[in-house]
Amino acid sequence: MTSESNLRVVLASRPSGYPEAEHFRIEEARIPQPREGEALIRVIWLSLDPYMRGRMREGPSYAAPVEIGGVMTGGVVGRVVESRTPELAVGDIVEGSLGWQRYAVSRPGALRKVDPDLAPISTAIGVLGMPGMTAYFGFLEVGEPEVGDTVVVSAASGAVGQVVGQIGKIMGCRVVGTAGSDAKVDFIVNELGFDAGINYKSEDVDAALAAACPDGIDVYFDNVGGFVTDAVMQQINVHARISVCGQISQYNLAQPELAPRSMGLLIQKQAKMEGFLVFQFATRHEWARQRMAGWIRSGDLRYREDVVEGLENAPTAFIGMMTGENFGKLLIRVSEG
């Protein structure tokens, strides 16, 4: 493959369980040419996120699935290399949903200009991008934390979970996170400042939650579903708030797991469980982004990125993410900045 081609990753077939290499195809194509009102973007960073698994599946959802042979959906940060619109200049750094490819054409309305002085540009698809906005609004608007609350975050070392936990500490809460390895638990406790961490793969989650949350659980930020969520539900307090962000434990199952019928606890505890999409808060993203950038500058908000080199390695990295192999926000470096 030469640097003058448009390398891209397309959906070759739809997986019925966990995705495998055969479900992706790497292609070389001509670099697209922008028409009037468009700009050509060279992708620098590609974000890999769990929601992409849903886009590989047919059926109704909040977004259309990727077509067979279509470029995989994904958020990117890139540089404008050719422009036929006055709204974008060559050299501008932009963020948008341009997919798993080296070059893409887009219109200004589908892109957001990125300020490279605010933070490293990779953060535009990480802590200051969709994952960060998901954490900010899903926790503060849906979770409604109060000072002194006990907060539990699942997938706490991931792109969203690590931000939720730190915002919880900024808001004066006691924060407990679950993660899939001792190294990840050490990271959230000793580097990010969580009050406690639980390795859900090696510990009795029910017992560990009881020990870490002796006064019960007021807010649960759910990224995983499954048995971790079942355990949390047993320990929620009266008027608890459950913010449902993701269900990654279920995304690759041919049939959903049988689970305890715990919805009655919502009645007993007069609790709230609410799902959300980050896009519903889009009009306030920029305000939140500036606030979070301030927390980064002050040292109150830290982030970890898991960088994989080369677009051709995106399928392997994505497959690994589905089983928790990534450590932090998973990014593909497609080209040099």
C-alpha cells in the first residue's frame, strides 16, 4: 500500500457472535476528490468504541447499520489537505464521523473544528470528544450525583468509565470502580483517585461491593450489564439513580443472558434507571468541553490512551476491545499529525 492510496476497512460480513478478522476487509482505493462545498481530510486518529459492534448488526436501532462492503463507522480527527469551501482552510484540524479510512471527503456541517491549543488533538475523539461528553452528561444529567453519594462505575478504566469516576470525585462523591484486571484496578485507584476498585474477573463481586459500599449505592454508571449490574442492583439505596450507557457484556452474544428479574428493586427502592444517547445533549457539548479542558489543565482530570499504530491493525484492535484487552481510550494512529 502506498501513502497516495486511500486505505480503508470495510465490513465483509456480519458476525453472529464475537467479531473475527474474517468479518473485515482491508481495501486500497483512490483518494476521493472534493466537490464544490467539500473538503478532503487526511485522517490522523481513529477512535474505536464499543458502539461500533451494534453497527455491524442488521435490524432497527438509533443509527443505520454499516452496509456489507461499506466503510466501518468511526469518529476521527484529521487535517484538511484540500478545500473547496470557504469554511475550511488547508491545515485545519477537524473531527467527524468519517470512518475507518485514511482519506475522506466531507462538508463543513458534518465536521467540528478542533483547537490544537486546547489539548492534544487525539483528545477530540477521547476525553474531550464523544466518550468524554458521554461521561459528563450521562453522569451529571442522568445520574444526578450529590455530595457524599456512593457511586459505582463499571468498565471503570475504559474511555468513558475513567472520566465518570474522576468527575465523581470532583463532585465530592465516594467512587468505586469495577475493571477486568489487577493492573486496571491499580490504575483507577492509585492514578485516578477512585476510593476502591474491584476485579470482577477474580473477586466475588457481591461481597466486594458490600465491602466497598457499606452504606449502599446511590449512583450506578452502567457500561457493561450482565452479572456486574445484577450485583449492583442488589445493593442500591432508596432513590438510587442508574445511568445506562452501555451493555458490552451482551453485545456479542447470539442470545441475551438469562438474568435475575431485578426490576422489582426499582419499585422497592423508588429508584430510577435511565438510558441515554450522548447526541441528546449536543447543544451543550462545547460548554462541557471547555469545562473539562479546565479540569485537565488543573490536574483534576487525567486520561489514558491505548494507541495502536496503523489502520491495517484496526480490526485486530477492535476484536481485542470486545474482550477487554485495551487499557484506556483505544485509538488507531492512521497517519502522522
